[in-house]
Amino acid sequence: MIESLLKMLDSLPVGMLIIACLTLGLAPFTPPHLWEKLQLLAKGQLIRPLDWFDFLLHGTPWILLITKLVVMTRGTGKGG
């Protein structure tokens, strides 16, 4: 299972993940929606299903990019 996840992660280009982080990951830009959701999470106020959906939607590009960079630096994946 982990092998298939690493294979899928290897197939994602870093440039595309960066673009996704800068658009979907930060939209709307003033203030970034993800930042608002992180603040709600820190305060324990991230309780509505819509807030969790937003958090996952805007956070996924960041999680994928960070994971890909970690895998690339450890030499586990091919990079890309």
C-alpha cells in the first residue's frame, strides 16, 4: 500500500504542486483561507463539517507538496 502511494506521489510534478499551493492552497488571498482554518483548529473551533471540508480542500496541496519534498530529500522516491 505504501509503495503504491509513493508511486502516485512520484507521478505528481513538483511544479504542479507548487501552482496548486499558490492558487487553491492560498485562495482567497486576503487573508488566506487555510490560515483562517488553522487558527480555528488551534482554538478548537473547527467544528462545522463545512470548515473541515475547507480545511482539507485548501490543505491537501500543501500536504502533498511537503510529503513529496520529504520523500525526495530522503531518496525514497524518484522526484520529479
